[in-house]
Amino acid sequence: MVSNPAVEFAFSDPAIAAISVNEQVDSGKEYMVRVENKLKGEGYDVRVLLREGGAAEVILSVAEEEKVDVIAMSTHGRSGAARWLLGSVAERVVRHSHIPIMLIRSNE
């Protein structure tokens, strides 16, 4: 899943917003193709699905649609005020999923 922050902010000039959104979408697609190709090259059976919407909600709905066995996600490991201010996609998925979740802490 690729986050598109441009969609979430209002711009004073709609033309600038459209350019920014399109650039983010293109960048996200290119990134996902690179990841897909890398994993396939390592022998994994992967498929990229691109959806728009809130990250947690999209993850949960796609997991249901695809009838997945487990949802694997990385987490930034934020805590305290940063977590409260920024929210946590992983936390929302964990709270609302009946599908098992595997969380992996990011090295960042």
C-alpha cells in the first residue's frame, strides 16, 4: 500500500493539487512494481493491488475480498504523542480485523 499525502491536504490551486496527486500516484505505482519484481525474482508469488482510500480501511477490505490467511505489516514503532497525533494504521487494522496480523517493526 502506498500512502498519498497530497490527497489529504487542500491546495489553493487545484491545478497544483492535481499535478501533485498524479505525481504521487505514479511514484507509488513505480515503487510497487519494483517491489513486486524484486519479490518475484526471489521466488515469491506476489501480486500488486492498488486501491485508494484510508489505509486501514483499504487493508481490511482487501483482506476480506481476497480471503487472506494473515495480514503482514510493518510499523514505524511510534509511541506516545507521535502515535496519538499521527495515528497508527497498524493499530486500527489490529483493532478491527478478525484475520490474524503479523506486525514487523521497521528498521527506520
